[in-house]
Amino acid sequence: MEIAAETFNNRSKTHKLILHFRDSGTDPFLAASAAEELIKEKKVEAIVGMETWQEAAQVADLVGNQAQIPVISFAAPSITPPLMQLRWPFLIRMAANGSAQMKCIADIVSAYHWKRVVVIYEDDGYGGDVGMLALLSEALQDVGSKIEHRLVLPRVSSLSNPNWVELEELLKLPTMQSRVYIVFQSSLPTVSHLFRVAEKMGLVGKESAWIITESITSLLDPHETSDISSTMKGTLGIKTYYAKNTNYFATFQKQFQTKYPEEGNPEPGIYALRAYDAIRTIARAIGRMTSNNSTSLQLLLNTLFSNYTGLSGKMRLEAGEILYSPVLRIINIVDGKRFKELNFWTADVGFSLEETGKIRGDAGGVIWPGNLTHAPRGWAMPTAEKPMKIGVPGKTSFSKFVKVDPSRDNSDKKKYVGFCIEIFDKVIKRLNYSLPYEFEAFYGPYDDLVERVHNKVYDAAVGDITVLADRLDKVEFTQPYMESGLSMIVPKKPEKSTWMFMKPFTWKMWVVTGAILIYTMFVVWFLERPSNPEFGGPLKNQIGTATWFTFSSLFFSHREKIYSNLTRLVVVVWLFVVLILTSSYTANLSSMLTIQRLKPNLTDIEILKRTNSKIGCDGDSFVMDYLQTVLGFKLENIVNVSSEYNYTEKFKSKTISAAFLELPYAQVFMNEYCEGYTSMAPTYRFGGLSFIFQRGSPIARDFTRAILELLENGELKKLQNDWLTPKNECPNNVTSNGPESLSLNSFTGLYVISGVTSSFCFLLSLAVWGRRFQQQEADQGNASPSPSEETLWNKTVRIARFFYSRELNIPTRAPTFANYAEEWHSPRWNYSTASNTPEHPRTIRPTEIECVQQEQIQRMA
């Protein structure tokens, strides 16, 4: 401020800037009182400063509005209140609200996969933390993290003991597992003592991370760094970015070094730059007032700040509010005198490219507390003195998963054994760090075990714990090591059926097959009736011959001769259909007789509910509640079965009709008792079997990675075979529906081809004989009744008799297709007798035509 004022005073010949300083001690009422005194006694024209929003609001409300003078604040509210310009028209803010800064902190937390954080701030007595906490909580929620605990520090003036005993008591939180601390809105003395006490308690060290906001980072700028404790080494901070490579900044930096040579670091902080910009802008406004005294200082300042570029950066003010998002810079405290600048951050892009053009994935090689070379896990990691406490189910229905043997407490044998314990041991060996732990048996329901982890009684739980939706909000699950679903196990009995021979086809298939067979029989009869003597004779003989011919073709044993080429075409297609049908029928019937020898007693859950049948399940698992709430079974019909060995007893005594087990347990059961039982494929799926940890624990993510590696390299499958299905007596014990009846969908195309071929030949033959009927009608002339005198019924009967009694033409040999086509086009219906003349036409009644032998025809000729 003094540099800006001196620069203006040295250049101006008409005006002189006089600065009056008052220290409010961040007390809003002292700030308002000091501002009022300056206005009344010193006749000041503007108020500049106020590093907290409470001070700025109080001064703008009590002093700025009454005196109507500009109030320029270096602070801004966490959340911009509505109608701010109407309430404080003379207030100008040179800082942005806290939204961007809280989002930046959330992105840092997300980048290192921290799920829980502890927020620390100093009580200002005015509730200034509410807005900042709301913004931080919302930003963390967007990245999947949350605030585990809030630690409110007392104000420096309220502490009676200079050794900060009260602060040490506040930090003693035995249930607080997170080691990610975010400190904001605190004075520099409070922060300095906070880090000393935290280091003394072991909270500033390995696996911990500390983040400070700009309100603290700005106070640690070079002219204050001599007071920084070495305990803050490795802390991440946030600063507003400003350009240092301009001539403007170089000139100011030179002036700063000349005026303050005692400063160890010549770079001024953001507050110093904003102060310089504020006084310089006021000086420019005063300079413009020289030529136009009618314009107020407030209007000139609003105009200048509307699009201003100064040492602190670019700003665009509208209605007293900054309308752009600042560029933030992540810094790392290397020691008490030096910072290390890391990534840039903006609200639109997030973390951006470094000047070197490379993305700094680990924020540019951060120096972490305790000189860690990797990012801290941000969690209270187990130690030899305080190992991780892991709960293990002490009572399980299937001991192959987890078994606790209390008799082995004082022996060399392992007390905790089973498939789940073996997986845990494999995972521990794959971790790249030591993980001290101790098991503790828990005798109770699985839901209570989950609650113990949620309430931080246990750090984790290892066992056959199912991933469920309502448990996700309480604990952190690892990658499931086995899939899970609800499987129904029922006894099975030999399948006996009198109508087994009908099962290869569905009833629709049988109906359509019979229909196509009858239709083919009719077409063959129609085509062979005029020319084939074997299809002659009385009607009942004709039907019998046609029926015998068609059915015998099913076994390729027909002996009748075929005279019509159209019939041959129909029969060829029909025999192809018969070949496919008989082959499919034989294959499916063989499968049914050899594979599906046993069938389950019950296959439908609805049947169990309708008949009120008793069902068994593990009462300590979630399955009992699931059967009631989801599947709708009555509680009185559900039997609690506590052990895998009790299921067979319940089945044999007819106590239960079916048992509902999760898929992994069903596999174990069927491996032991595959004979006489079958398990239906699971219809309802669950999340799988997994281990659980406290919410936010980074160890869960490490376990997930290790389990995925075991799944990918096949070790987990080998463990599963060794522990759960060692005999492998029934590798395919899950019952499917077996060979299914063949449906019409499989043969629709075949039937369409057969039907179209038969219909085509039938219609072609019908057209030929219809033409001959018309020719006969023309030859008969007036002998027939006139169409107007003949009834429709008589005409129909006459046509039917003609087609039924068509001329029987017996060739000496079966005609070729060419001869048959020639026959279609040559009129051979000539009945020439003595009385068959145009004057005396002869009417031939179809019923008078009869079959005679060829020798008789020759003698008659």
C-alpha cells in the first residue's frame, strides 16, 4: 500500500494519498468501530482491507452504507448471498467465494483415492464455517468421499494454557481412522501450534496428509515464513495464481526489495498484491476526478474494476461481484523457508498441464510428511502395537468356508481355517506393505457383524459375507471372490411316464405334423386317382389306399406305384420331411431316455407357496428375511437349518420339501450329496461373497486389487476346487431342464416347403381338370340345363361328381413328365357313338364310367 501511495504522490501535483492503518484483530465490531473513527476523525474517502468476510460485511453494513464511501475487501463469503448488491451497494470484493477452492480440495482428495477426511478450523464466534463446510461436504460427496469428523479449534484469545493442553485433548479421537486433515479459516498462531501438537501426538507422519486453504497459505508467504514450523513439511496448500514473468511484476518486485530489504524472500504474497492493486486503482480514480469532479469515487472504482488487470491477476467485477473463476496453484511446503509449486487447477478443466508440457499425476513429486516416497494412504494404518482387529464368523452353516476351533488356542495348529482364511492369507502376501492383524471370533448373525465394522468395533471382517445393497452404505466391500445367488435344492426321483414316447415333440408339433400328413395324403389321392388303378375302386378303398401309402412312407415301406409326375414331386418333398422328422424324433427320445433319468420333486417356487410346503434355510443369514420380503414365503413355513449336515436329515424326515441356499453353499452341498438331490439354477442374483472394511479404508482397495490378481491368474479357482469341491463327484450337478421337447419353431420352414409344394401340384392338377370340365360342358351343348334354370347346389354336385369320376387312363407304362404335360394340353375326352351327334347329343353320367381290363377294350374296339 505504501509503495502504491508513494508512486502516486510522486507523480501527482494536485492530489496526495494519505494512508491510515488500524488493526482490528479480525474482530468485526472492532473493524467497524475503527472504520467509523477513521471516517469521522480522519475524513477518509475509502476503506480498504478486511481479510475476513465477517469484518467486510460489518464495515459495509454499518459504515459504508451510512457514509456512502467505497469499501474494498480482500475477503469474500463462502456462498454469495442473494441481493448482495442491494444490501451493500458500496462494497467491492477483490476475492472470489470459496466454491472453487473447495472443489479444488475435493479433486486433490479424489486424485489420491482418499475416502474420509477430517476438517479442522478455528471458531470465529460468528458461524463463518457453515458456508465453507457446506461447500466442502458437497464437493467431497461429488467425488465419493465424505467428512469423517469436524474438529473446531478454540480462538487464541480463549486459551488459558500456553501449552495448548486443550488442543491436545481435542485431537485425542480414538475412533477417528482418517489421516487426511483439511485446515481452513484459522489464524497463523493457531495453525502453528496445531502442527506442533499434532506432531507430538504422531498425527504428522507416515500415511498422513495435510491440506491448508488459501486463507492460511497466503499468511505463509515469504515475509512470514520465518515463523513457519518445520512440522508443516509435506503439507499441501492452495494459492491463487498470479503471473510473475511480466515487466509490471518485475518493477514492483524491485521496489518491494528496495523498501523491505530485511525480507528473506523477495516475492510478495497475494494479499500484498491485492493491496497494491486496490491503492493503485483508487489513485487512478482520483486522477480521473481531477477533470470531472461531478463523478463520485464509487462510480469510478466500479468502472475501473469492471475489467481490470493488475498484479493479483485479471478480474471482472459486476455489481460488486467477481464473475470469473480464479486459477489456483497447488503448493507443497518443503521446509520453513521454501515452497514448491505444483499443478494448476481451474474449475472448468481441473488439474492442467505443467509448464513442461507433462501431466503431473502425483502433483509433481510431492514431499509428504515423514518423507514418504509414495502418496500416503490417509488412514490410521495398523502397527505391531495396535494391529488391525478383524472379526471372523464363529458360527457358520458350512465349515469349509470359515471354521473357528477354540480347542486350538494353545496348540500349534491354526485356530481359524477355511476357504476364506486361505484367500485372506494369499492377499496378505500380495500387499506391498506389512499389515499386522489379529482375528477375533464373532458368534452372531452376519448383519450384526457388519454393524460391528460399521460402528468401528472391528477394523474389518473376513468370511463368507454377501454383498447386499443395504450394507453398501455401512461398510466398504472388496472385490467379490465368488459369485452368489439363491439356489433351490430339492430331492429328485426317477422319472416315469407312460407317454414318454410323446415327449420328443410338443403338442403343437404333433398337431401340425398330423395336419400336414393328412393334407399330403389328400393331395396324393387327388393326383393319383385318375390314372393309378391302385387308388381306384369304392371310396372306402381309395381312402384306405391313400392312408396306407402316406403312413407307410413314414417308414419308407410304401409299395404302391406312382403314375403322376406331380405326385412324385409331392412325395419326394414329403419323404425329405419324414427323414428330418424321424431323425430328430429318434435323437431326442434317446436323450430323454438316457440322460434325464431323474427329475426333481418340485421345480417351481410358486408351487411351494401355494401348497404351504416347509422350506429350510440358514437362519443366521439374510436368506430368511429375503424369503419373506421378496419371495413371499410365510414365516411359519420357513425352517431354520443351522448346519449343512442337518439338511439331509430334514429331507429324509419330510420336515422340509426344499432348501434355499446361496450358490456357493449349494455347490458344496451338491458336491457331498449329489445322489438323490438336485439344485435348480439360481434365478435371483446377489453381489457375491466378499470381505468388508470400514467405510473409506484404503486397505479395501488394496485387497480388491489383490483379489483381482488371484482371479486372473487362476489361483482363486484352484483354492475353490481344493477347499469346496475336492471330490468333484458331481461336476454338473446343477439341474437344467434336460432335453426339451422339439417345438414347431424348429421345423416351420420345412413344413412351409412341403405345404407349398403340395398346394402347387394340387392347384396345377385342379386347373387342368377344370379346363377339361369346361370343354365337356361345351361339347354337351344344350343337353345340360341352362345356367339360369340350374340351382347352385345342383351345379356344385355335378362338378364334384365330375372330379370324383374322372376318366381312368391306364398307361402301359408310367408316363414321363413330357408325356404327362402333352396329355394336359390334348383333348382326349371324345365319346363317339351312333347317337352322339349334334342333333342327338349323348349325356355321359360320371357314375356310368367303370374300369375294364385292356383286353376287353381291344375286343370292343
